[in-house]
Amino acid sequence: MNTVLEGLNEGLRACLRSSEQVYLLGEDLLDPYGGAFKVTRGLSTEFPARVLGTPVSEAGIVGAGIGMALRGLRPIVEIMFGDFLMLAGDQLLNHASKFRWMSNDQVRVPLVVRTPMGGRRGYGPTHSQSLEKHFLGMPGLRTVAINTLTSPGDLLQHAVLEDDDPVLLVEHKLLYPQKWGVDGGEFELSLSEGSYPASRLRIRSAPQASLTIAAYGYMAELAKQALLELAYEHEIFAELFVPTQLSPFLEQAWLASVSGTKRLLTVEESGLDLGWGAECVARMQEALGADLRARRVAAMQLPVPAAGELEQAVLPQVEGIVAAALSLMQ
């Protein structure tokens, strides 16, 4: 199995090879540097005319990508750190996501914006945030999060080559060195239908799950550890639900898991207040009514510290997920 970084690199290469309409642009992408996290390494050497280095202007980069998409190209824009995505917020909110509707469907904007998110590397308050919750629910924008349970390259290729509307692709930094795929050992995996499938993971041969833990991105890695601890230390068997598409909300995929357990624990690295977990709990409460019991685990409402010990304290950890699950099961 390849790493997530290798899968993304191969996916980008496949997109560039598949269509001359695909362009890749962003800061410091060109070889020998190959991007801040090396996802684009080797691509400018193979496709020198279609991998474009840009000035440091996130609004300008995304604006250029929107213009290229309107002219029939399929651009991929890399924002070096997700923290800087806010500088392109106006381009996404008032331009890319709206032009189809403002033009009465006469134009489409097949733009993919890729960006690393998240902390746990000691990068400090302005390079460690998980800001994707601020883009969820934006009409006309699809938000997708990479994980290790589905092929990152396939996900990327679908977004670039087949989705005719703008996609924000969130890549947690700590996922890059992780292997993707389930090798058929301790876990059993099932996927929902659709272009951006949700995963359901449970311990092989375990009794029926009595709890759904929902997480995306790197939080799914911590939730996998919590799944094992709950089973082997506390004899509580849970199912891990991992969506790739965060918005628009795919209710049926959620109901396939949560309706069977009636207990939902959401886990996210963004701050707790007004977040992804709150929306998920609300939607499931509306669908399932008073039978549902739910809790949320998320980061503290603080800037992410640079000091390792303080960063660990602010961001969710496995022990917090386990504690919340035990509380929910009482």
C-alpha cells in the first residue's frame, strides 16, 4: 500500500496525463522543491507547461484558477497551508461557488482547491488550524476530506476530471506519511455508494455495534485507536463512520450507521463551538428523534499552541474519545 502523499502525487500525475485541460498552480510547486509537503514533487519536470509557480497571493491564485475554469480548463490550485485559505474566502464564497447559479447554468467552475490542514507538528497558531468548518454549508462548494480508508488518488481524480463544480479538498498534514487502505486484518470495511464514498469500519467478528463514532481526516486515525481500546479494555463495540464528503451533507450514508446504534459520538480537530459535529448531531437528531443520544469531541476554543505539550492539551486525543464514548454509554 502506498502512502497518502504518494497516492495524491500519483493522482495529480494521472490527472495531468489524462487531460491537457488540467493545470496545477500554487506557491513553490516547481522542482526541485516540489511543494511545502512534496505532494507535487516531479510534476513540473514532467509537465513544465502546465505546472505553474505563482506569487504569494492566495486570492490571486484562486482567482486565476476560477478564470481558467470559466474558460474550459480544469485547474487544481494548491494553498500551501489551510490557514491561508481565508485569504481566498471571497473568491470561493462570492465567485467560484456562485457563477453557475448567477449565469443560469451557462457556465461551470470545475476548480479543485487542495490544502493541508491541521496541527500536531508544532507549527504554532497560524499554521496549525483546522478551518474547514468555516467553508461547510457554502452553497455551490463541495468540501471533501482525505482519509486512509479510501484511495486519495482516486478521490482526487474524480474531483478534478469529473466534478464540474468547485471542490475544496482538505488534506490533514499527518496523513501524508500514513499508508492508505485496510489490509483485511483486524478491521472490516464497507463503503457507501457514490463518487465520494463514506466508510464504515468495525472490528472483524465483533458483536453488533452499540455506538457510532464519526470522524474525518486524521481524526479517523485516532478514532480507530479508540475503537480498539473500547473493545478490548471495556467490551464496548463501536462502528467508525468516516465521511469523505463533509458538505453538502449526505444524510442517507449517515443514517445507515447511526440508525442502527442510536448513539453518536463526533470527533473533529476544529474547535467545538458551532462546528461540523454540531451540525451532524442536529441532522441525526432531526432524523431519529428522541431515541438518539449524542456527544461531541473537538479542540478547545483556543489558538493552537506551538509548544508540544500545550498543543496536545488543546487538540483532541485518543483518551478523550474513549472517555466521551464511555460517558455516552452510561
